[in-house]
Amino acid sequence: MIRFRARRMCVAFVALALSSVATLHARDGDGATVKPRAAAIASARDYATDAGLEVLAAGGNAFDAAVAVSATLGLTEPESSGLGGGGFFLLHVAKDGRDVFVDARERAPLAATRDMYLDAAGKAQRENSVNGPLAAGIPGLPAGLVHVAKTYGRLPLETSLAPAIRLAREGWTFGPKNVALLGSRKAVLARSPGAAQLFLRDGAVPAPGTVMRNPDYAQTLERIARDGHDGFYRGELAQRLVDGVHEAGGLWTIEDMHGYRAVEREPLRIEHRGYTLVTAPPPSSGGIALAEILNVLSGYDYAALAPVPRTHLVIEAMRRAYRDRADYLGDPDFVVPPTARLTSQDYAAGLRVGIDPKRATPSASLAGIGSPPERPETTHFSIVDTEGNLAAVTQTVNLPYGNAFAVPGTGFLLNNEMDDFSVAPGVPNAFGLVGDEANAIEPGKRPLSSMTPTFLIGRDRVAAIGTPGGSRIITMVLLGLFELMDGGSAQAAVDRPRFHHQYLPDAVSAEPDAFDADTLAALRALGHTVNPGESTWGNMQVVIWNRRTGAVEGGSDRRNGGVGKAATSAEAAIYR
């Protein structure tokens, strides 16, 4: 295998077909497209969905609403995302039929080094890569919000950020998911005076129902609303962040802040079963992995198979895609990924040769080392507006409550995305995932991600889908796409039971209702190690637009205590 390093090189992502079976402008000659009769938003917090609907009612489009939802999630779901983290914005701009991928992923500080988390004996010191200021990459979400608003929105940032600013000052209710995930991070949060002030009450985890206020968060958003990109990355706030991180042992410099920019990249397109998928390119591994899995499966009439042989083939395709994602993929500004080869039908045909329809393939028999690390505590939201604009946005701070460190007076936690790099070849993280040199730490580099915001375009229906879930994001999106391609509703896609294989460890993870007893026994007879009855995972959010009728719908994951919300602008109007 040959790798090429090319800083600032534009990577041309090769579509799997030169023309799309379905586009957002035509329906294959059977009638004109009917615009959405209402807007729809699905997000992981009711506050965030309501904020997006408020901005739409004020005359905003899906992109203005995305800014409102994102900023509100950063306040009310701080365990999952925030201004101290990053994200990916997949957008469809209806007026010119263009899809764009805005990369607001965090970057390694310029002072970062390849072996910065290894001791003198070469052993990984994971404490430093997950907790405290040394774990933090340079945040990208603020730059992403400003870029999306100024390039694609129609409202001033002051209007789009107003719901989150108001909520930060007036207060929001700490929910059961906030509480549950805070418990595991309490001791680390207590080490940081800034973090403890934000989230602990007399040193204890707040009870569910506690009203939380964060005037510092409001003030930070007001700076961004007033000064845009420079409100975060230059001036007083930038210097405060750099000084606070440096004094606590981190590596940030003012040059890191001045140099950060959100980057637009060409989305990856996949053709499968008469559908077009528009999805995430590197530094996400999700789109390429989806393409590889679906291309392998396209060699079989898998949708018509009985559950056991179909599941067996899906697992084997997952296994091979996850083997490749660490070996080849990284930040495209540093490593040129072999996208055309990995997403080609010829490559998939070669992978199919090694699949035995009657027996599981031991992962140890496949060359490679596995997958790069990523944590499960992320968030996603999906939006469609009445013009047909779409947004699928996944954002994160990595571990629950990020690195559990906050610079006092800023109002937000920092990320621990440095742990998403390969700390050293073959060194596993907490999920047993390992990485290789393509995702090694380098100054200014963005860590590889599993976040997979995706559009599914069919003859009649268009969907925006995504989820948190760390290494399981890709397989969750895959199973949700299967449900949608089979004609299922947004809520059915969200509710579908989940299973997952990531090459290493060589085992199938399964939610409690993923397999019945007979299917489980049959998979084991084929040689699969299956761990059934694991706790549920993910927090999927889906919206659908029916281009034949103009109807819209949303589905919000109910696995997290029902704190998410899917709603349409028509429903919101009923209650105003």
C-alpha cells in the first residue's frame, strides 16, 4: 500500500455513478416535485427542536434553523456537543440543487507531536488524551455555525442564536440523560473549577429537574453574533481560552485560534437499489465505509433473503469495511485516501470472493489492524424546510462532557478529540479499536471520525438521517437506511433494532430485541460470536419529505428517555 501526504491538497471525491437515479429536482418523469408543505426538525432535545422552529417562524431557512438547533444542543445537551467541540454539516441548497459538506472538525494544536501520549517506554497514557486540557483539539463548531449562517442562511446570527442566548439566561431543565452521563464524569469535572461551576451543585450532580443557567454561554454566543468568526477565534475570548488551557497544562496558542477555518468539501455519492445517498467524505470514515458495505451487498439479492443469510452477509460486509477504515483513512489535507478504489464495484467484488455464505470469516484471517477510535457521546439533528433545503448535522465533544475542563468565564466544556487520533499503531482505546499511521497525530491535523450525516434520495422520498454512537454510527445509519429503502417511516427507521460488527473485537454486538432465539442460534452455528442483550445505543434523528405529496415527517430516538423531539412547523403553528 502506498500513501501520499499532500497538505492543502483538494481531494476529488469520485461519485459511484456519473448520473443520479433520482435528484431533488425531478421525479423520473411522473410529475413535478411538490415542495414540502411544512418544515420538519428532529433533534436530541425538545429545547433544540423548538429553537429551530422559532427561527423558521421568524423567516429563516433550514440553515438558520441548523444554527439555532446546534447552539441550543450545545447548551442543553452538554454531554454530547458544544462550542468547545466540532461537527459536520451536510447541506442541500435547494435554489441551486447543490450539496455541500461543511467540515468543522477539531484540529490538533500546532505544538502537538506524534508520541505526545506515550511514556518513555512507549506505553500509551490515555488519561492525558481523554481528561483535561491536553486532550483538547482546537474547536471547530463556532466556525461552522458562522460559516453556515453567513454563506447559506438568510437571517443575522443575532436572530438565529437568540433562542439559545435566551435559554442560557432564563434557564433550562436538567434532564435524566444529562444526569445519567454526568455521574460517570463527576470526579473529573470536579478537578476543573470552571467545569464544576457549570455542572456541579455543592460538589454533587444536580437532580433531574434542576433549573440550569449559564450566562457565560449567553455572553459567548453574543460575541459570536456580534463579531462572527473573530468573536471566538480572535480578541478577548480567544486569548482567554489560550491562556486558560496553557495555564492548566495544554498546548494551545493564539496562532491555533487565528488559523482555524471551517472547510467545505465535496460530499460522497453512492448509488444503491435505485437510491442516491449523499454522505460524508473524509475526515469522516462513514461515507466510504457505507459505500464499501453497500457495494459488497449489491452482489447479492440480499433484500429478498431470509433473516439469517441476510444478516450473515451484512455482518461480513461490515467486518471488511471496518478493517479498511483505519488502514487507509485520515485527514484528507494530510493523507490522500484511495476513495475511488475503496468505493469501486471491482474492489467490492474482490471482497465478496472471500465471503463464505455458510461460515463466518474470522477477523484474524483478514489483513489489517482495525479502526480508529471515536466515542459514543455525540449528537445529531435533521431538518427540511418548505423550500426543500436539507440539513443533516452531527456534532460532538467526544466523551460524555468532553474533556471535563472549562476555562472559567466561557460557559462551555472543551473536547477530548485528541483521543480520536491513533495514539500509536495497534494501541486500542476503551472500545478495543485501534488505528494506524494514516490517523497519527500531526500539528494542525483533523482526527478521523465516524460521524455520518446522510441524505437518502429516492424517486418519491428524500430523507436526512444521522446519529451519535461512536464506532457504531456507521452501522446504525446503514440499518436506518435499509428501513427507509424498504419504505419504512422516519420513526420506524429510528426504532429499528440494531446490531454491529467492527472487525475487532471479532464479535457481533446486538440490542436486546435485535435477534430472536432462532436467528441467534443460527448465527452462532455459522460461527459468529454474538453478544445479545447489550444495552441500547445511539440517538438517531430522521426527517422525510415526500416529493409526490409534499408531506413531511420526523422520527426521534426514544432510547434516551424521550428527551428528543421530532416536530413540523404545521404542528408548532397549531399550539401558538
